[in-house]
Amino acid sequence: MKKIIIIGGGIAGLSAGIFAQKNGFDSTIVEKHHTLGGECTGWDRQGYHIDGCIHWLVGTKKGTPIYNMWTTVGALDGVEIHHPESFMAVEHVGITVNFYRQLNQLKSSWLEISPEDIEQIEEFCSDIKQLHSFSIPSGKPINMMNIFEKIKYIFSMKNVSPIMHKYGKISVKELSMKFKHPALRKAIASFMPEGDYSAISVIFPLGTFTSGQSSIPKGGSKALAKRMVMRYISLGGTVETSCEVVEANIKGNKLKGIKCKSGKSFEADYFIAACDAKVLYEKLLKGRYPDQEFEKRYNNPDIYPLASNIYIGIGYDGEMHDIPRTLKFPVKSVDIIQNQKPIEYLQMTHYGYEPSFAPKGHSVITFAINQFKSELDMWEVLIKDKEAYAKEKERIGEEVINAMEIRFPYMKGKLKLLDVATPQTYARYCNSYCGAFMGFWPTISGKSLVHTGYIKGLNNIVLSGQWLQPPGGLPTSLITGKDTIMRLCKKIKQPFISV
Ligand SMILES: Cc1cc2nc3c(=O)[nH]c(=O)nc-3n(C[C@H](O)[C@H](O)[C@H](O)COP(=O)(O)OP(=O)(O)OC[C@H]3O[C@@H](n4cnc5c(N)ncnc54)[C@H](O)[C@@H]3O)c2cc1C
């Protein structure tokens, strides 16, 4: 039986592990942290559970290939799905713009706000609808398809490709400016900060959301990862936690073994690096096997931006059933890392549909504040001064509570700060480069990265995970984990078992 070592036990590592076991390999996941799941996680604070990941998961619609794959890996087996009524609601000068799940409802509510935008609203809704035939390609990676499979795939994308092309060429800002009403403009523009970000970041999530393909599995992110761990172990996979891989022993064109900080070492026939790409190329391979595609992106952060989050958990002594699950509201006071531009909107999410996430009669709320290159650099500097770093986290948390009390005066005195995670938290716990998640973000000048994970010069180690293909996120990690084993089966001329 061939031995595989998987470096990293996030969703990509778990997916690779599960498909490795199903295909008759003997695999071990070697994970840095004491628990598995990587960025798909959650944590408990003062009686509340802070869900640290899933705001929407592509693949929750029964019968779709990606749903079937989530079920195969144990993530969605028999799991109840929560379908929020709206993707998010954005407030602007007394008007609330809702991105409803039902396209007709979205359309009529927007027409009520702005009848003079009828043409643009109709075009926007019709474009979203055209994406409803989209199903994330999860069967075979394109470069493993034969000519007939490729033709079938291209045909299946006939409605989707023109829309992706159309929105890939314009920025979020340009899309927003097509609407006349300031509230609609603001609502669309609020998807991304100002810049070159392509409007795919608006249309794609709305396409999957309104077609019922993306919702929220009950129990949250940590529970989803835990189910995958159980599936992996039940298939005979083994796990080594608190084992950060720090050294790779290379002979010729082969990786012979790896060594962990703890002193443990492992040998195998094949290795899968389901960790951050930068960790693989720079820390483990010491820069000796650079990849041109990744280099190009790391060296051009304006065209290929990375994003992370400040993620704030707040407990509220009360219930929030009358507030949309995800709400963006304008703020005047919140200043993130002093000297930076103060932010205009706060995005909050509450979990009223998860009674176990908060004590009875209470609610847990999270705020995600996206952070881009200049802020990511500042966090990297700030963490070197532990006291200043802790103070800044506390200050941001208090600012957010103040902003909430201004927006919801009846909450005054009933809110408490539970936790503030920063980009450096993700860097520390998951070894993720700059704390980034979701890979490189789509811009109008950038080219999407679609990578096999192969490393030129080494023939028994491959990269897997969120960095390999758009749109990043959990489905990409799931699919690339599976693809890695599919490629390995092909290499050793063994049929691939997918269920
Ligand atoms: C706040 C937040 C919200 C998000 N919301 C969503 C969402 O709503 N929908 C969605 O689809 N996606 C979302 N994502 C993105 C999603 O979480 C990630 O894309 C996905 O979890 C990445 O999985 P991965 O396995 O590719 O990488 P990771 O989760 O980063 O896993 C890599 C693993 O490798 C381990 N590792 C790293 N280096 C080493 C080493 N040297 N030795 C051993 N182990 C190592 C890490 O500890 C980690 O466990 C969100 C992410 C965040 C942070």
C-alpha cells in the first residue's frame, strides 16, 4: 500500500485524506494546530460560540455534483441547511437595499426604491438568472478531461461564460455607477473596497445564492470540519496534530521525508502540501523550486490582491430575530489601525438560527472587516509589539460596540466584546500568508490562476487547496483536495473511486 503524507488538515487536506483512503492509500495528515479544519473553524468565548468561517457555502443544493461531493466527505450528510432570506441588507440614508434570495423579490424591492433604474435592474437580474445554470465543475479538472469531456464542459458553460466575461471586465465601482439611485450604488459598491476589483465578486455570489446553491449548514464551520475528520478516521486515516512541518528532505527529484518542529519525522511515497502555498515554496522548499505563476502574483499585489479580516465577536443580551442575518450599516466613527482611512460601513452577522451558539435569550454577533495589502503589512509590524497589538484589538472592539450602540440605541449596555481576531491571528494559527483567505481576489487586470499543484523539479509532492483555482474558499479546497488524489491515481494508472 502506497503511503501519503498530507501536510495540513484544513478542508483541502481532509478532502485529500478522505479520497486517498477511499482509493486504497495509507494516509496521514500532519497538522500544525492541535485541531483540524484550518480556516474552517469556530471558537468558544464566555458561553458564546463564534463561527469563524461559513457565511455562505456553495454546494448546499441537493442533487448538485458539489453537494454530492460534500456529502461523500461527510460534511453535509443529513445536515439541516439554513436558507437565509437575503444574502445581505445594506442601509443607506434611511433606505435598506436587500439582496433577496428570490430574484423577483429582489427586483420588485429595488424597483420600489428606484423606478428610474428599471432598465439596469432588469439587466442585472437577468444576468444573475443566467448564472443559475452554473454548477461548479467538480468532476474532473479541465486539464484531465478528454476532448469530448471538454466539449461537454464548454457547452455546459454557454450561458455562464458570457456573463463571467462581461462582469470580469468591469470593476465593482463601475457596476455600481450604472445605477442612478445612491442607495443601489452604495449597496453594490459595498461588496468591495474601491479599486480594480472585478464585478464577478458581486454577480457570482448572487448567482449561486439566488439559485439556492449556497446557504449555511446548521451547526456551523467547526462542526462541518469535525464531521470530515470523523469520516477520514472512519476510513482508516491517521492524524498527527501539533506537528508543524519545518523541514523537507529532498534527494534528486523526490521528497524523501519531512521533519516537524516537535522532532517527529515522516517518510512516504507521496506528499501533498495542503498548506499555504508560500509555506511550501519558501519555508519547506527554501525557495529552490519557485513557481512563476505564484511569483508573478506575490510580486504584483495591486493586480493580484490578497485579503484577510479583522473578525470581531460580540455577545448581546437580547434576541435579534427582526434584523437581517447579514447587515451592512454606515458608520462615522470606526477607525481601523490609526492613521488609516476610517471605514464607512460595518458588516455584521448574527446567528439567531443557531440557539446553541449563545446562552438562552442572548445572541452572538460577528463583524468581518476586510483588510488588504497596506493594512496587512501594518498588522505584521504591529504584532511585534505585543502590548500595542493587544491595545489596538481592544480599541477596535470598543469602536465597533460604540458604532452598534449608535445604530441600535436599545442595545446600549447590553453588548460585550468577546474576541477580536486579526490577519495575524490567521497567520499564527493557520500559517496563512499575510493571514489571507480565499486566494487571490479577482481584478479586471489580473488573470485567474488555475494551477495543477505540480512542482517543477519534484515528482512526488503536489500543492493542494484554496490557492489553486478561483473562486477560492471552501469548495475550491474540497475540489482541489479530491483532484490531487485523482491526479495521483492517474499517475500510477489506477482507476479513481469518487464515492
Ligand atoms: C473569516 C473567514 C470567513 C470565511 N468565509 C467563507 C465562506 O463563507 N465561504 C467559503 O467558501 N469560504 C470562506 N472562507 C474561506 C475558507 O475558510 C478557506 O478558503 C478554506 O478554509 C481554506 O482551506 P484550505 O484547506 O485550503 O486551507 P487552510 O484552511 O489554511 O488549511 C491549511 C492547514 O495547513 C496547516 N498548516 C500550515 N502550515 C503547516 C505546516 N508547516 N505544517 C503542518 N500544518 C500546516 C494549517 O494549520 C491549516 O490547518 C472564510 C475564511 C475566513 C478566515
